[in-house]
Amino acid sequence: MNAIPRNLALSPADTELLSINTIRTLTIDAVQKANSGHPGAAMALAPLVYTLWNRIMRFDPADPIWPNRDRFVLSNGHASMLQWSILHLTRTCAVNADYEKVGAPAVTLEEIKRFRQLDSKAPGHPEYHWVSGVETTTGPLGQGVATSVGMAMAEKFLANRYNKPGYDLFDYRVYALCGDGCMMEGVASEAASLAGHLGLDNLCWIYDNNHITIEGSTSIAFTEDVIARFIAYRWNVMRVGDANDIERIEETLRSLPNTRGRPTLIVIDSHIGYGAPHVQDTAEAHGDPLGADEVRAAKRNYGWPEDAQFLVPPEVYQDFAQGVGVRGAEARRSWLEKLSDYRLDHPALATEIEQMQRRELPQGWDRDLPVFAADVKGIAGRDASGAALNAIARNVAWFLGGSADVGPSNRTTLKFAGAGDFQAQTPGGRNLHFGIREHAMAAICSGLAVSKLRPFCATYFIFSDYARPALRLAALMELPVIYVFTHDAMGDGEDGPTHQPIEHLLSLRAMPGITVFRPGDANEVIEAYRHILRLRHRPAVLALSRQPLPTLDRSRYGAASGVANGAYVLADAGTSPELILIATGSELSIAVQAYETLHSEGVRCRVVSMPSWDLFEQQSAAYRESVLPALVTARLAIEQGSTLGWERYVGPRGRVIGMHTFGASAPLKALQSRFGFEPASILTVAREMLAASRADEMRS
């Protein structure tokens, strides 16, 4: 049996190999014990990750969230044992009080032994906000590299605003490790194209070119020239021919600052499952434990005790402590000293940095939010939103965003003096131009948000489908990204069913961890923003109208501040209601029209505005009962979307006027008539329900 050298005078090369093989064997043991996971990539890329962390990155394990740290993104998240091994061996400390004991190890050896088990800090894929040291949640391939573009954009923005002569507070780099799967996913291509356009020279993707996916060799489906593609994207491309050549890897990484105006792709050729002689370059090494015999053979190849499990020689901890530990601590200490002096010379900007890091808002951030007067003609939800965005951005310097090429239509353009456009030569611009890249747009905004900026992004509601995977990850990561989706229903009329979202409200309402709003008039839009900006750990969706909606007279109807409760009584007869109309968005005003007619006929009617199911469910049972009394069973919901889900609010005797088809191409008024979204249709159904309800009362 081979034994690890135990003499006290290990050469630097011996120590490095010992550390690299520790990463490999921890991976082998963790996957084998869990009987689940992907050992191959982690075994092959251990030299790269060792070199990047212990020789290159500015990262302080004692404070893994200090603002100017270099970022590491494991986009090929199935190789998560690389992340857990490196966080354990560097003794990275926990900093997130919501989930972890502050100051304790972020990933202990015991957690690695519980790899992929319930509540382990070594889950199957990296999870942001669950384990300190993880910069973003990855797993769905391509998401990590796309998110890294947002991180790199954030550094450019922060440096432009806050760096002053003698004070380079922000100059961090972003490193993202990816594989063939990431390269195949469209979101990576979208993000890479934009990164090249923006000249993000602080960004480096490292491509593990191992030619293996779960189905086998990439030759069965992926034979393009990746290098040529990235050169066309205006990237700097470099190649390392041997993933075990740590000197060449270090030389390549150290050369990155010499490249200006272009992001860098490093193509590194590796053999998956390196050291496991019978599974190299096979799909088995990618997606399955090695098996007992292959584990012993791999350890024998590494010069490792074959029967040892989860062995970490003490020299390995020392190696990382003397490498990234010393370098990171010094970098952070120097940065904090610089920030202390900066406070004296630039106190207002220092306060902004501190507020941003705590996800706080400056005093008076909402002072310019408009209040809209009653108006029958009204204003479109998208126009009210545009006014809100500009009002907020004037007072929150780190609030920025843009649209997937439809900014003028979304009304998301920031137009105040100094707002500017974020471009390669003007990285302080607040208007982001994503091009027609909805998926990358949403992922990039997650990267901005994990960097503590406050981003918003926008497109038509129907195209939220293209952004949905990244939106879901933002909800999982608890990131306060704002998604502005306009053209929320059939208001674009003639464009037809391809542009008329039907199931989208329901699908996003079903997603955990996200708050969805469909405001009914301009003042509800403003109140939605007032609530959303206070969210620190939750994304929000605004579904907004294209067409003008009447601005309700709040002296006659309930205050729009009720939006904060998710649902509120908008109009009421003043006595116990016998009928409740529930509506959202553009249907709210027609529900009010129907209410006025019913009220004039002596019907005890109530209108409930319900812009957010999620917020309403968070209210007390007593409040929910006050809005929707259980004794009132005659309830009618009106919404231009799927009827599924409304049964929880209308009950078994209630009715829903909603959509059961994909809509049609026609002028809006014709569509409203066809599908029943007009006062006459509401009155017909309401009267039927009243008659049935009164008949039931007579029988009882």
C-alpha cells in the first residue's frame, strides 16, 4: 500500500500535490458514501481549482463576503465537491446569520461526509445563501456563467462610481468554471455575446474541455469550434493543453490583467475521472460513483492509503492557510484601511457603499413617487411604472436596469439627467441594454443582485417564459430582483395569442419565494413599488397593462395602500355583503363599473382588489376574513388569465370569468366582448349567482 510522505520537509511541489490529491480523494469518498454524484470533473479539475484559489484569487476565508473579493462561480455545478472541498480546506467561515453559526466553518468534514444528504452544507449543487463562500446557485447548466456576467458588470459599475484618486475600492475579478454542457446551453451564448460587446475584461470563463456528457462523447451532438465562436464574440481566448500543468495554469491566469477591453476564455483540456484508470473519458465517471475497486485503484494512483476515508493531512490545511489565507487576509485588511480613510474624504459615497452592502435604502428614497389624480381615461400600468422607476433611481444610486430590447415599450428607460447608458466606455450608466436575450438578462440581474446592486429587468409578460429558469433561481437564492413584465393580458389585441399571456400569472404565483403583483390602476402600481423596494430577500414580478386603465377616485374607494396587504376592500355597500367581486389588473375597473350598477339596484355588493395572492396569504386569518367573509359564498373573480387557482378564493359556490383558450387576434374591445371581460358579462353572471344564493337562503 502506498503511503503519504510524512516527513517534516515536504517540498512545495509535494505539498501542492498532496493538496490536489486531497481534493480528489475527498470527492471520491463523498460520492462513494452518498452513492450519488459526479466525481469525474472534480477529480480532473482539482489542479486548476487548487491553483486558482491558492495562488491567484484574492479571497479571505475569514470573511468570504468582503466586497472587493475575487468571485469564483462553479457553473458546472454537478462538480460541487470541488466547491465543498475548497471551502473546507481553506477553512472558510460562515457569515450568514440567517442560516449558519457565524464564525463556524462553512463546510466541515462532517458535512462533506454527509454529501447530498438532508440539510447538509455540502448539497448536490452549490447553493447561494445556504453555504457561505458560494457566490451563486448553480446546477442548471449555463446559469452560472451567465450570472457571472452580471457580477463583472457590477464591478465595472461600482468602480466607476466609487473609485476615486488614491482609492481603488473595487477592482475584483470574476472567474467562472464551466464545461461542455454550459457551452451548449443557449443562455451561455446570450451572456457571452453581451459580455464581449461590453468588453468585460474583469471576467474569465475557464472551459473544461473534456468531451464528455452524460450520454457519452460530445462528438454525438457538439462538434462546433468553440474557440472560433468566442473569438467572434470579441473574447480573448487562451488554451492550456494539460489540466495537471499547474505552472502553465498559473502563468495563464496571471496574464489576464494584460488583456484590456475583452473578457477571457481559457480552454483547458482535461481527462474526466483523472486517476481512475478504468473510467477516464467515459460518461460513467461523469455521473456515477466509481465503485469500491475503482476507488482503491484511483487512490493507489495518487499514492494515497487505499483504505483511508476522508483523509486530510494537516499539511494541506497549512498549505491553504499560507496561500489564500495569508494573501486574502492582507488584501482585506488593506481594503478596510483604505475604506476607513475613504469615509473621511468621501463620506456620502462611503455611506452608500455601507447601505448597499446591507441592502438598505437611503433616507427619502420614495419621496418622489407620484400620486395620480382620479381620471376616467387613466394611465397605462407601464407608464405608471416608468414614472416610479425614474423616481426611485433618482434617489437610489445603485438602482439600475433595463429591458430585452423593448425599453421604450416597457417604459423602463431612465430619463433623468445623468442616468446614461451602460456601455463599455460608460460603465456608470444606469440604463442596461440586454438586446433580445431574455434568459441572459434575468441571469445577469441575479449577478448584479448578488453583488448588492438593486437591478430591474423587463420584457413583455409572454416572454417571461424565456427568462423563467433564471427567475426561478433568483427566487431560490432570495435575491431582490424586480421583473417588470408589461403587455400583461390581451391589451396588445391584434398581435394575437402568441403575445397574450394566459397561464403566466398562475405559473409565477405557484413559484415559491417570489411576490407577484398585478396592479389595477396607476396608484396601485406605485404602492406595489413602495412594497417591493423594501424587500431584501425576495424577488418580485409586476404584471402591467399596455393600455390605459382608469385611475380610481380614492376619495370614494379604498386607499391604494391596501396593496401592501395583497388584497383589500376597494368598494363596499357599507353593510354585510351578499356578493363579492374580486378582480386584478385591467379587470378591476370593470368590476367597479358592475358594482356601481348593482349597488344602484340595492344589491349589497363588495369589490375586492387582489393584486397579490402571495401577500394576501401572509396576512392574519382575521384580516383575510375581514376581506373575504366565509359566510359570503356568492363570489365572482374576474381576471384575464387561467382560472386555475381562483377556487381557493371564490369557494365551491363561486364563479370565475377567466381564460380557457389562448386568446385571439383582434382589437381589444372585440376580445373583451368575446371573452366576457366587460361590465355586462359580469352583471349577467353576478345576477345568476345572486338568484341562486337567495334561493338557497329561502330553502334554508
